[in-house]
Amino acid sequence: RSRASAAFSGATASGTLSGTTAINLKAANNLELKDVKVRFDGKSENVDNGDTVNDMKPGQTVEFEIEIENNFNDNEDVNIEDVEVTVVGGGDLDIDEEEDVGDLSPEDKETITFSAVIDEDADDGTFDVTIEVVGVDEFGARHGEKCDVNFEVKRESHEISIENMALSPQVVTCENDARLTIDIKNTGRRDEEEIYVNV
């Protein structure tokens, strides 16, 4: 953003009028969040500013795949320099990551990936994540774009999850012992009684 001023004057029947006024100049944005994907639990969703990602669960890993683009065309031949991509979230998705992309040539694209884990003790609720790209063109004008996404965490009332399974030895032979170890966790909102595992 730059500042300038404009001067004007004019003649009237009673004399001459003149004055100045401030003008704020802002460069058109040419650094775009071309595509933002959120991946979790084997799913992949494209998100835009203001979207909500539903049915997320505590303990899940969330991956952000972010594609950015310099929208100046080859004829304009303007690089965008010192490009940085950040992902910041609060609450039960604690992420504060930054990637220095460097310079982007006209019509160039770059894809950056971040990941985070939803807190295993996360309560039901919605929390915000902000994704942002910023850079400066070779003339000093700032470019960038921001995307705010809502994440809805839902914990079931009754839910027992199998966290891990291990068989030892991994190859079972006749008339020999084998041990199957299973880790389970109450990932629901309520206390549970009389839990059993059926193999």
C-alpha cells in the first residue's frame, strides 16, 4: 500500500478554489492460494475461506496441502520475492508452522505440506485455522491471501477404539504359542463398564 496526494484547483465567479486530498494506492494481489486440501482419516477435502470441515475426531492427524501461485504473466515478468506460507491454529489443533518458499517467477506454482495432530483429549467443538501466504514483488508492493477454515471435532457418546495390535511371533505355526496384544482406549464422552475384546 502506498500513499499519494492529488492537488486540484478551479475558477468560480467569486475567485479561485484549490485543495489537496490524500490517495491510498494498493497493488492488485497476484499471490494466490490456488488450492487448499485438508486430509484426515483417509479423506481429502478442498476448502475455501469460511468453510467448515466436519466429523473430525480426537487423536487424528490432519494434513494441509497448500498450492500457491504467482499470477503475474510471463509478459509482465514480475517475480514475487520472500514468499512465506503459514498455518496457525488454536484450541485442540495446536499448529503454528511457517515455510519459507523463497521467490516465485511469473505463473509459477509451489505446493507446501504441513501436518498436525488433534489433541486426544479434545472436547466437542469448533476451532479455527488460518492459512496465509505473503510476499513482496520486485517493486516493493506486498501481495498475499488468507483463508480461515473451521474444524469441527465430534466425540461420540460411546466409543471404544483399538489403538494398536501386535502379534508375536508374526508367523504362527501349529502347536506353538502366540501372543496377541491389543491396546484399547475409551474415546467416547461417557464412562464404560464391562469392556471385552472378541477375537
